[in-house]
Amino acid sequence: MERRGFTLVELLVVMVIIAILMGIFLPSMGAYRRRAMVSKTKALIRQLCMALDNYHEDHATYPSVNGSSDYYGELNRRLYVGLTGDENGDLSKTADEKGISYISPDRSMVSDEGGSPLFVDSWGNALGYWPWPDYHNRTSYNIWSRGPDGETGTGAEMGDDGKDDVNNWR
């Protein structure tokens, strides 16, 4: 008798082997993805720092709003407008009042929910921006991401001090 195809046992063995291999490799892919998102956020913060340094050279100050302490809202919006000159978040107008553009953001860097353009990290959370020196950075501005959990000062996966935040002062 001529045998064609596979038996049910052979198919089940192959499926079990594939399931075991997936169980081994898929969790490690999540760690790589998380590291890639942290690297992307660090690159964005470095890019913003370079743009802010250039802005400071031209204006002798950093983009700010007097009296505001809304790191993730009004100050982030002022940072966006100051560096791009774009009030509406359409990414087409990119120059300040002097005709200078300090950064040309792509869609992944900006969220315009609520009608106000803001810089966002890889997880879609608004970046924090503080344009004055403080205890983190005694000489200039602070820019930070709250990390994958969206909360400041929590998490243990990323940082050497047990925090998953990404910033410009470490």
C-alpha cells in the first residue's frame, strides 16, 4: 500500500516544535522593540537639544511662556512653535519669524490631538520641556520622556537608577 501525506501524529509534532520555538523567540523580540523605541526617543531628544542650542544662538533665550509650568502642554507647544514656526501642526510651514527653521519634524514626532501640536515620544506621550535651569540641568533646559509607562520616575527596565524615563540630563 502506497502512503501519501503525513499522519496526524507527525503534524502534531511539527506544530509543537513550532510553538516551542515561537515561545522562545517572541519574548526576546519585545525587548528589542522596547530598546528600539528608547533609542528613537533618545535620538529625538538629542535632535531637539541641537535645535534648541541653535535657537538660543539666534535669540539668546529658549522658547518659553512666562508663568507657565505645564511641562507637557503649553511649554511643549511653545517649544514646537519656537523651533518650527508652525502654529497649526500642519508640518508645512517650518520657519520662525526670522524665516529660520530649527527642526523639520515628521508625523511620528508630533501629535496634534486637541488642536495644539506637541512633540511626542515613541509611545505617543507628550515630551516634558522646562526652559530654565533647575536641579537636573543647572546650565540650560530640560527635555524628557516619561517612558513606556507614561509616568515620571517609575519602571525598572531602562535606566541605571531604576527609572524608565529618557531625558537630556543623564
